Amino acid sequence: MLPSGKTASAASVSLASLRKGDRCVVVEVLETDAGIVGDTDGSTIGRRLIEIGFVPGEQVQVIEEVWPGGDPMAVRVGTSVFALRRREARAVLVYPAATATGSP
């Protein structure tokens, strides 16, 4: 839930922008924007992210980042853990936990 007065576009960020320990709630997965994920051949990255559990309302936690550079990142979705490249994570729009819960 968004705090009153906030719009989805103003409050959502890319999963790729989060760091180790951050929690969030999925808003949407961009399925058709090849520019976001670097998918110029039109593969099915967005659809696959949805199939493995990145669906609106699902809670996600960033549990690890590879050093240096933070790529790939390990994220927990439900009880499963996945490694995502940052370019793939850019397709997942989320509300950071503080925004999602309405707490500071």
C-alpha cells in the first residue's frame, strides 16, 4: 500500500537500485521494454521473471551482492533465492519497504 498522496510512478524504483539487506514489494515487471534489460533480440526476460515469482504484491529481499560492482545480486522471493544480473533486475519495479509499509 502506498502512503496517501503518493503515486506509483513517484514511489516505485528499480530492483537493481537496491542494496544488500533492502526489502521491497513488487509493483510490476516490464515485459516489453528491451531498452531496460538490454534485450534487443526480444527474448523473454520479463515473462521469465514473472514465472519465477516476481509478481505484483510479492515481497522481495536483496540478500547478497557480488563484490566488486554488485553484479549479480541474490534476491529472495518468497522461499526461493535467485541470482539476477542488474540489467535483469532493472525490469522489476518495486516499492522499497519503507514506502510499501508507509513507515519511515
